[in-house]
Amino acid sequence: MINLNSMESDKIELMNQYFDSRVDVYDEIHQQTGISWGKQIRDIVSKYISSQKCKILDLGCGTGLELEEILKKSPESEIVCIDLSKEMLKKLEIKYRDYNIKTINQNFFDVELGNDEYDYVISVMALHHFLEKEKLLLYKRIFYSLKANGLFINSDYIIDDSNYELERFEQLKKIQKEYPGQLFHFDIPFTEERERKVIVESGFSTIDKVYENKKTKILINKK
């Protein structure tokens, strides 16, 4: 079994390089049991996806671990997967070559998401690297990309310690000032209070917390 710390690093790395360099261990680590962000997350996410053919956007998809259960349930669905890591997407494309999946190797802030395009937007442990103004911009775009009554299903690293939250915000601001325009793998988890505030400001009408384990939570946000 691979040590969970194989995904961790003391140095700050560019987002795409961080994941490209770990593609060979990524799946095994995230399939281990007993971790708060493991397979149980993906099982819960799939519960909220219809068995009928639908259109899904996956932000920060990695190798597409969350798609396995979704495609068992809804194999005819059209899925658009966006990720910065070219190597992760290569692995995803091989695993799901028999399904209707489109991959986009870009920063999802730079991709046009469209209006009324998707039945679901999902993200699993991918959005805790952005400041509030960045998340608000992204969540608004997610809101408009969803069809009426569409769901934004977000499983992420969300904490209870507001002091730690602010400390990480300040650290990231310093990094961004020193390296403008670069996207680094640097965790800045929100408190649930701040996360809900941004979701509401983005336009979502209801927010349901359907899972919580340590510092991982799943929020289902309905348009």
C-alpha cells in the first residue's frame, strides 16, 4: 500500500506539475479505505446523479475516479472533464475510452462554461486552492452553466478553524504577489460559513450538506 503522504510535498509546486508528477500513485492513494476523501465520497456523489442520460461537467477531474460509479449508473451520459494535468487526463481517456467523454486540458477559469448547458456540475476535492473573489467568479459561472434545477455537487476540504483559514489566505496572497498569474498547489480551505456565503452570493437557492467526515464535506447546491 502506498503511503498517503506520497501526494504531499513541503515545497510549493505549480498545479499542473504537482499532479503530472504524481499520476502513477494517484489512483491507488485515493482508492484506499478509511480516509475522509476516499471511495465513500465518490459513492455519495453518484447517488445524486440521475440514471437517465444527462450532461455533466467535472471540474478538476484528475484521472476521473468519481466517474466510475456515475457511469455505472448513467452510462449514456455526456461528460465534459476539465483539468490542468495533461498526464491525469491521458489516464482518464484510457479508462473511459468507451464512453461519451470530452477532456479539456486547461485551467477551468479560462474555459467558457456556457449557459443552461449542464444537468450537473461536480467537483471532488479540487476547489480549495482559490481565494474568495476567485471562487465567487467561478461559482457564478457554474450557476449560469446549469440548467433549471441543476445541481452543483461539491465535495471539498472545508474546515471549522477561521484563524487557520485567514492565515492561509494571507500566505497565498503573498505567493500570488511574488508570482503573478501562476496557479500553485496550495491549500486554502474555507470554513463552512464562508463557503456557504459564496454559494449564496453566486445565486444558488438551496444548499444541503449531505456528508461530513473530519475536514471533508459534500454540499449539494441547487439552481
